[in-house]
Amino acid sequence: MNLSIESLKEQYLSKQISIREVFASIFSKIEETKDYNIWIYTLSQEEIEVYIKNLEDKNPSDFPLYGIPFAIKDNIDLKAIPTTAACKEYEYIPDDSSFVVSKLIEAGAIPVGKTNLDQFATGLVGTRSPYGACKNAINPEYISGGSSSGSAVSVALDLVSFSLGTDTAGSGRVPAAFNNIIGIKASKGVLSTSGVVPACRSLDCVTIFAKTLSSAQSVFDIVNKYDEKDIYAREYEATKKEVKEKFTFAIPKTEQLKFFGDEAAQKLFEEAVLKFENLGGKAVEIDFEPFNESANLLYSGPWVCERYIAIKELITKRPEVLNETVRAIISNGDKIDAINYFESEYILKKNRKLIDKVFATYEFFLTPTTGTIYKIDEVNANPIALNTNLGYYTNFMNLLDLCAIAVPAGFRENGLPFGVTLVSDRFEEEKLFSYSTKYLERK
């Protein structure tokens, strides 16, 4: 069954299919894919029925997401359904859905369940969960990417039309690349984080996964509403910039590109650059060091303190319930002082001025989404170092207040997918949608 938003809407309008038929098919597939460890909680038939009955006597054309199934990362609240952040001992049952989930339900979308994640959204691997390592949709021996692992795999395996993730270090982009789907990481504050378990509250973003760019953009258009209750919310003011027939885009200097021995990934990135050049672009190498220096602050700077604050009571009173690697990372958060904060802030301000010049000169910055991919066993044997490698092209994003779209960019000979990310300044999502569309439409 084609679960794209466009296809389902057409079938609902023509009465070729019913919502109950769609969900019966989905839950049959969920049963078949249990070994992937995608879900922490799936709604029961009775819980789904409430949403179906609410739409039964309504006109599908009145709801932009009428009967559209979606998944929710289990650090985002859904009313009356447990939120765990992949830690059973942290579990609570929210009285209300998060702001973004509420907007989707108002638009007619129906939640299927809560998805697995790296515990407390701490990781880019998808293996740091007591609910099991979430497996890659293409090859289950490989990692799915994290922390929004289950959300990405649920889309890739056609269990939902789209899903919600979150992104602090790359969690809305890395899983997209590893499962051959689209990942949207909007500017900070554009998608409300009300009703989201914080990782780094000042940096966190809610993200969107979908198989098609048009589906992802449809969801983005519905949820980019200002939430006055979110202290980090910002009014979305799309920068109106026309896509150019002839344009320049930035890429990292050749000597600064890292593929960690993955020659296939390097070749695919070169092909992606060439594809943009065939679309009328000109690639220009720029210094990646301001991005890299900023990225290194995410786990060596004061933002680890935010992770500590988010689960302070749990980590101080019951540290043994945390995943070992997650505990090792977050426990350092109480050792950071104000000196570290201001030194880090000065570095970011310096680099942001340099990066302002980049986006004043080039239409976008193109990078690999990740330089490589690993097997689950490899990550389990060396969890922190390999996770660090995966964040090389992602960790700077929210610290520098940028937006991004991760798109598929071909397959290695072993069948594993590769992805690239288009990066631009805050509020330039519409421009990235346009260039991404050109790229994906070009065969």
C-alpha cells in the first residue's frame, strides 16, 4: 500500500479505501516487523478507534491530513499514552499532547504509536535503548541511526506516512540517511518543543521524516505555527529567495572531508556534487573548521549541562537505570562551570560571523549527512568514538542556528544508502525545499 500523503488523500476522496482498511494493513505489517525494535508503544484498536470515529462523519477534503497515519518519537507527548524517552523508570502519562502532535491531529492525522530512540535522545546510533537496538530498514545488521531511530524506520518500512523525531546533534538527519528517506530539521523554535522531553532545551528541534519531499513539506506547513507557551518559540518568517538557474553552493575543502575509510560514500558525495553542478550549480570549497570547531562544543561545552538538568532527579537518585553510555555522557553535566559557558559562547559568536559570510555568498552548503555507516556490533564495541564520527557533519547545526534538509543520494554496492544534507541560514527552509526538489527530480 502506498502511504504517501498524496496517494492516501486521493484514495480517501474517491472512496477507494477506508481508514480502517489502512490501519488494518499497517498493524499487520507492524506484526511482521517486530524484530526491528521500532516501537515502544503501539495504540490499541480501541485507542485508534477514538480518532477514526472523530473523522467518520467528516469530509476528507476539509482536513489536510485526513486519516494519515503517523508515528511519534517517544520523547514527544501524546495525550493519555505513556512517554518514556526509552527509560521505563522515567515514564509518565501526559494530560495533553505536545503542541506539534495536537496540530497534526487537528489536521486529521492519526497516531499509530510511540517509537524507539537512543535513551533521552542521547546518541546518533539507535542502539542505546532498553527496548532493543532499532535495526536498519535496508540491512538489519546495520544501525538505523539515532536518536530518532524508530521514527525513521517506521517510515522506511511503510508503517506510517510520516513521523516525528527530534534533533539536537543530528537525530533528525542521520536516521534519514541510513534508511533512504527525507529528514527535515527546521530552524530552532519554528516547530514547538512544548510537550517534548528536553535533551538540550535551548537547542532541541522537532523534526519530520517522510519518503517524499512533498509529504514532508505538507507536514511542515501544518506544524510551523507559533506556540506562545514555548519559551524558545520563534515566529516563522520564511525568507523569500528565488531558486536560481545558475547558482553557487559551498562544500567542505577536500582535505577536510571525512569518510572514515568509506570509499563508496566518498564517491557518492562526489556524484551528488556533480549532480548539483549539472543542475546549474557551481561548487566552491570553503573552510569547514568554523563548523567543526562549533560542533566540538556540543559535548565538550556547557550544553551537556542541559542534558543533566533534563533528568537531574533520575541521574542523581537512580543512575543505574540509565543506559551505560548515556549515563557516562550526561553525568559530566554537573562538572561544567560558567567559565566554560562563556568561553564556548565566544567561540560560537566568532564562528557565526564567519558563517554569516558563507550564506551571504552561497545559496546553500552541501555536506554528506554522515561520512559512513556502521554495523550494530561495531557500535556496541566502540560506542562513543563511532558515534562521534557520525556527528562530524551534524553537530554544529543547532549551535549555529541553521536549518537543513537531508535527502537520499544513492546506494553503495552493498545496497546501503547514502545521503547528503543541504544547509542554510535560519528561516531559509523554503529555499532548501526548492533546491532539494530540483535535486530529487533530476534523474
